[in-house]
Amino acid sequence: MSNAKLLKEKNLKPPASWMDLLDPAYKGQIQTADARTSGTALTRILSIYYAFGKDEDRAVDYQKKLHRNVQVYTKSGGGCTIPAALAQAMVCIAHMPDAMEAKKKGYDMVVSFPREGVAAVIEGVALVKGARNRELATKFIDWTFSKDMQDLLDKHDVYMLPTLPDASIDAAVQSLMKEAKLLPVDLEWVGKNRKRLVERWVNEVIKE
Amino acid sequence: MSRVRDPVVAPAAVLVWAAVLLFVLYPMSRLLVLTFWNNGPTLEAVRGLLENWTHRAALVNSLLLAVLVGSAGTALGFAFALLAVRSHLPKWGERALDAVVLLPLISPPFTAAIALIFALGPRGLLSYHVFGLTNVNIYGLSGTLLSETLTYFPIAYLTLKAVLANIDATLEDSAFSLGARRWRVFATVTLPLASPGVANAFLLVSAASLADFATPLILAGTKFPVLPTQAFLQITGLYDMRGGAALCFLLLVPALAIFAGQRRWLEQRGGSFVTVTGKASAATRVKSLSPAAIASLAVICGLVVVLVLICYLIIAAASMVRGLGADNSLSLAHYAHVFSGGLKAVRDTLVIAIVCMPIGGLFAVVLGFLVARTEFPGRRALEFAAMINYALPGTIVGIAYLVAFNDPPLALTGTAFILVVCYVFRYSLAGTRATTAVLAQIDPAIEEASASLGARGDVTFRRVVLPLVRPALLAGMTVLFIRAMTAISATIFLVSLDWSLVTVRILEGITNLELGQASAFSVLVILLVYLAVVVASVAMRRLNAGSLGRAGTLLGG
């Protein structure tokens, strides 16, 4: 998401490609999350990895260039939203619902997706092994998969997309998602490689 | 001084020793075992850390930051102390100065750091809208240094104010009457007399910086990693308990060194620097500062006061409008949230703080009494051991508790009990110190009189000692309350869904785009703590407790 006022001041269009973010006009103007603490950051790394056709070295190379424009890596995924909303940074690379929430609060933010595509993540729910209230937990999990529950996302402006096709979707989110190209993510591969991807980020991308 | 040998001293000592063993020494030893033992003694965890560039950088940065914040904070504290006690400030002026200066010290964590971004960031209120600067960088060393200096210089101010106020003004007057110029008097009389205080202030501020976890979390970024934040990330982000424990060890060594240095200073204080002689000294208007010097001090301190006030006005504003910067219409929505959805955290925090007060207060007084007035084997060792949790950064204590109390037989994490225990053993030291200070002024003959009339030790303690040390008990309980309201570095590892804390809610608010709610929580904490300080000082005045009621005793670290 970008701060509309700052874009206008610098006469820039909202970034529409991962490559746009390398423009020196964004130097010191991008905030995004730290891969060691934030799942949002991992999604960003995956997005770039898949956008570069799973060429890990090129993806790392791109991130090194992106790093030169980054003002700060925040510890939480949505941590850049308030600073960007209050114009301390022009661009915040984060999850879409954070941007929608900022807009709802009245901040003039523009949401844009890179045309190469982005990775989407699915929120998980799990039953703890040996849980004390197994029956209740199962009931709860079943409920999260029901239309009843997923309709609540729209009703309460959570801005997340329901997984059920017939659940209702926020109109603004629905039109926004038409612009987004979602890249398929191999979750098993991610599970096996997460630690390594984060380590490469620490030891290659942010080391300067 | 005769020391009490009494049948009840032994059980009391055993009880206190047992508590300290279980809640101080046991978790600390578990931490060390985790770091240095893996089917045998090993250095691999520490070696592994030092192979990682971010951890190496964190070690260097932490030490650098501690020295820089220590120096800057002490210098600033000295300037404020000079202004407060050497420039004939009217009483209300001194009070106003105190009220503003103490603000950062009683605030919950994160507040100053967040406000500073909006005051001095690339589009900050001051940096951009007032001074027209663009491309200011608030993240990294510069921002962290500034934020920590503003947060911790009040510790130096409180320490140095007391030191300067105790320097007998006639000494400076004699130098003047011998013909010395102002600067010479300052450099050869005032400064040398204040130098132990300066050293102490430096160590206190450095220790606070070394332990600070909240400021770097917001402001340091990846370019300036520091140890407490790094240890937190290692555990909560990378689920690496051993790595976190090893990082704690790296942090533990400099923290203990600073604490040892500070202890040495406290023990030497009685040496050659005593200028309070008990002899009446002439009432004199000290003139050690020239009007020009006073004016420049006033300007420097004035600017700092303005910066602090702006930061807190930003927080106050954020708490009272719908969406700061987007919809600036007045609204009580954020406060409404604090008292509805946030009420549980407020209630939990208050319950824990209030439960801590009598337990910690009593523990402090009993410990102080045992240390100052009784004799039993291991008394000195107990005195030292009881200080460990206070001396070490909260991150270390929190991680040690997590290591020790997360599994049976002592699975205590997630309970209110562990939070209370954590605060009692971390923040009782102020009460213990106050107790020993009060007892030092009371002739043991009073207790001996009670004993010779046939009272047992516990009766003497309850009916003679306890009433006498009431001010210390009150001071200790106030400190516990303040710390329990504002602490985060240790307890962030120990909170749960069942027991949440306001400070944790503030962190969540900041990370979840709820700046308004986080600000409203912060304002509430600040008001409650101010109230506690005021109530405590009024109560102390009633008890004729003198210096114990001063903010310095309550907040001086």
C-alpha cells in the first residue's frame, strides 16, 4: 500500500511491479517486515521467489536491491501501516487486509499489487495434541469452515477472503482482488525451506 | 551494632532463602545449564552465536549504545540537576521541571519511541512541519540513542540532583572568597564533589539502556540489532530457546559488570566525599553559576522539555481523536475501548500490581531486617542473591523463568502467580534498601528493650520494627506498583490469554494498527502511576519519612 499524498507530491504512480520498487524515488521510503518475526515478511519473500519463477538466487539478488530502498524492517507484519498512513514512509509492503483497515480508518492509502503476482497465505486452525476440551475444539474448528462463520468476515470488516466460494465478500475487497494475480504456493516446500529462506534473508539481504 | 540472635530469625531466614533459591537461583542456573550443557559441558551455543553476524553486531551495538546513552543521559541529567538546584529556581518551577522530567520514567514502554517517530521522522511534526527537513532518519542508532536518552536521563537527574543538593554550599563560597573564578570553582570544587554521583548516574543509565528492549524493538531496525531485542526474536520468532539463552548470557556479563561497579560506588560513598556534617552551615545563596550559564542551561533544558512534551502531546492527541492524521475529530472511542474490550487487561494488571504490593513490601522489609539487624550463616550471600533478578535485564529474567517454569513439576507460566513472583523478586530491592536505610537511623537498643521485656523476635518485629519501617514499606510498595504497571521486558515471556497486561496490549495496539487504543492505554497508565506517586508522597509526609517520599527514591532505578 502507498500513501496517496506522498505519491502525488513526488508525481509517482502506485507501484505496479516488484521492479517499480527499485526506483531511486523510493529510496528510504519503503517499510516492510523483518523475516525473523513476521509471517507477512515470509509471504513477501515467497511472493518474490514465485514471481521470479522459483529462481532463488535471482529472488535474493532482487531483495538485495530492494533493501537499498528500505527505510526500516518493522518487527510485525502490519507494523509499517501506521507509519505509512502518517506519511513517515511512502510504501508499506504488507498484507492486503492491513491496508483496507487503514483505509477504513480514513487514511488516504492506495492498494496496489505487483503484476508479476503475489503469494497468498491461508490462515490455519489446529487442534492441540492431547487438548483438554477436544470435543469443543472440534466443534469450533468445524464452525470455522461453515458459511455462518465465513460470512462474519465481511460483516465485521475483517477484509480477509473466505475460503468458501459462496461466503459473502466485502465489495471493495472483491473488486480489488480482480487486480491481484495469485501465485500457487507449495506449502510443503515452504515448510521445509522456511528456515533456510529466512537465514538467506538475514545473511545475504540485510547484511550490508 | 548488636545483632539479633533469636529463635524466630532462623526460620525466617530459611524461608527467605528458600524463596530466593527457588525463584532467583534456580531459574538462573537452568538458563546457564541450557547455554553450557548438552550431554556434557559445551560452548557450542555461544560459539554458534558468535558465528552469526547479527549476534556479533548486537553484542558490539549493545555495549556501544549503553556507553553513549550513559554519557548523553548523564550529561543531560547533570544540566537539569544544575538548573534545579543551582539557579534559584522558584519552588513551583522545580516542581514543574520534575513533573515533565519524570514523564518518560513513569510511562509504559514503546510510548516515547512511537511518539518520537511522529515528532522526528521523515514527515515528523518537528522535523518536517516545523523545520522543513526531509529525509530525516529516525531508525537505527541515532533514533534509538535519542529515545533512550530522553527515557533514562531522568534517572541521572534524580541521582545528581540529590548529590548536588547535598554539597555544602559554603565550600563553594569559600572558594569564591579565596578569589576563584566561577569556572574554576565549578571545575575544582563542585565537579570533583559531584564526581562519584556522576559515575553512579552513568552506571545506572547505562544499565537501563543495556536492558532496554522496547525502544530498539520499535526504532533499531535491522541495521542496529541489540542483545535484548535479539534474544526476544530468537525465542518468539525463531523458536530457538538455546540460542535465546546463549544471547542472555552475552547480555548477562556486561550487566553484572555494571552492577558490580555500581555496588562498589555505593559502598565507597561514605568515604571522603561527606559534606553533610551535621554542623549548621551558613545559609548562603550559592552563586556558582553565572547568569549566562544559567541562561544557556535553561535553553538546553527548555528544548528538551519541549521535545518531551511534544511527544506526550502526540500520544494524548492520538488517544483522543478518531484516527490521528486522518480524522482528527475528537472522540472518546479509544477510551471506551480501554474500558470495554481492554478492561480485562486493565483489571489483570491492577490485580497483579495490588497483589504484588503487600507480598513484595513484606518480603522487602523482612529481607532488609534480616540483612541489617540479624546474624545467620549466609547472610551476605542472601543479600547478594536477592539482588540478582533486579540487577539483570528483564529479558534475561523472563527467559530464565520461561526455561525453568514452563514444564512440570513447576509449570507456572500462564498463571498470575508467575507474574506476581516475577515482580516481587525483581522490584522489591527498593523497599529493602529503604528498610536498611531506615533501620540504620534507629538505635537497635529499641529492639533490645523489647527483647529484654521478654518479647520474641516475631513479636518485636511486628510491634516494634514494622511500625518504625512503615515509610520503607510504603516506598517499597509504591515502587512495586509503578513497576508492575509499566514493566514488559520480563513479563512478555510470561503472559497468557488468562492473564494479560496493559503493556502487552500497548505493544499489540501498536503492531495491529490501533495507535489510538495503544495511546489511550498509555495515558491511563501514566495517570495511574502519577496518582500513585502523589498519594505515596503525601502519605510519606504524614509519616515524616523525609527523603523516602521523594521521587528519586521511588523512581531512581
